[in-house]
Amino acid sequence: MVSQITRGIKISVLTSFEGTYFKNYKIHFAFSYEITIENHSKDSVQLTSRHWEIYDSLNDIEFVDGEGVIGKKPVLKPGERHTYSSGCLLSSPYGAMMGHFNMINFTSTKSFKVIVPTFRLCAPFALN
């Protein structure tokens, strides 16, 4: 698990290798990740959008931007947390993801970025 705190918002990420499968004569490596967002600040905040950089050891970097996370824009009061799960497919057994969440502070009405620390995606058989 990796964790990082930005402006009182803690992001923790736990990853898992889900297996391989063939599609269109190509092997794919499936990974899941669980992200927990904890509000350690004194203000209520809302996650509005996300930005991902997905690194695949055999492909170019893929950039993904979108509203909310898994169709939600969670509001977190001080001391609250939100956990969600998602996943990605790679062409290789090794890669990584990093990014940020765009959030709004309800007290100041200002937007800010919360860093999602780099987390590795690695099939167990790919490790020495």
C-alpha cells in the first residue's frame, strides 16, 4: 500500500493482480486498485474530477481524465473517508499509475489538486 497527504487529504492505494486473458489474439494483464480518500483537514471538500497517467512497460503512457470517480463526486466532511475500487488492463505484466484528484474546498470555495502517489502494477510472476 502507498499513501500520501496533500493539503490534509490522505490518499491510500492498494493494488492487486487479477489475472490474464486473451482477446483479439493478444494477452492482457488485469489489475485492480482500491483507493481510500480521507479528509484530515478542518474543511468539507468535494472530489470533482480525476487525472491518471498509466504507464505500461510495453506501450506509451495513456492519459485519462474524467468527472468524479466511478460515477460519483463524493463530499467528505472532516474525518470522513471514501473508498472505491477500479481497475485497468495492461499489455505487459508490469506498469504503474499516478495522477491527481481535483477537489473543491467548501469553506474557501477554491479548487485544489490532491496527488495520488505512484503505485505499481505488477504480476507476481514478473518479479525476481
